Amino acid sequence: MLQPMLNIFRGLNMAAESLLLVEDEPLIALFLADALEESGYSVSLCGTGFDALNYIEMEDGLAAVVTDIRLGDGPDGWEVARRARQHFPNAQVVYISGFLDAESADEAVPESAILRKPIEQGELVRAVATLLRRQSKKLKAVIPRPRQPRTPARAQPAGAPTCRRKVRAS
């Protein structure tokens, strides 16, 4: 049942985007990493906030961070996400936690997602794909594409209809 859904999401990312998954519970980490990798993402896994911050410092590029919020001793997921955004301003962030309260959203970096554990693989893949797709659209709007030369249209036979964009009347 999960495989057809993951195949759909695989088509949403054109290249293997680099993701950082930060989770201190090994079984959960492997469960989530498998889903992301099966969907075509390149996943690096860190088990502590310290490891994640070191990874971010050394990495050249990062499309997204998926992080648990409570990571034991050391930096938490909020700090990991803030540091990732400092180094990679376009990096998308998905927080996952079993312990959320009303103030949690105040700690989150802008334009991120927060998912509550227990989490389904498809739910995580959908959140990551949605954020990356939204970011891709923003970047395409900012970066002008080179103009492609137009191919001449074929001559239409006499009396053939011409196409027009429909405008809705208010």
C-alpha cells in the first residue's frame, strides 16, 4: 500500500535533493530514512544535535532538514533548524515530535512544517515534497529563465478558429 504512494512522490523531485534527517531514536530514524530514500531523496542521518550542527558546518548544500525537536542532551531540533537556515537560507524544515504544545510554533523557523509523532512515512514524504516544490516555485519566480527561440506557428487553414484565453466576467 505504501509503495504506490511513494512512487507518486518520487516523481515530484527531479534530482536527488540532499536531506538531513536528525532523529535520536534509531528505529524511527531508519523507518523515516527508508521512506525518504525510496522517494528519491539523498538522506544523511544524524542522531544528535551536536552531530547535526557539525554536519551542517561541513556540508556544501542542503535542500531540507527533517528534525526531531527533543534530541536529548545538547542542541535541540529548533537550534538545528535555525543553524541550517543560517547556512542554507533556502533549506526547507520539517519538525517531528511527540511533544508539542501551543508555544511550539513560536520556536519554528518561518515557512516550516511541524508533524506530530507517531508519523506515517507517506505523511513525512508529502510534507517534504510540498515544501520543496513550494521553494522551487519561488526560486523559479526570482531567477529569470533564458528565453527560448519561438518556433514559427504552422499556417492555419482559412476559417479555422483561433484560440484565445477565456476571461471570466465578474
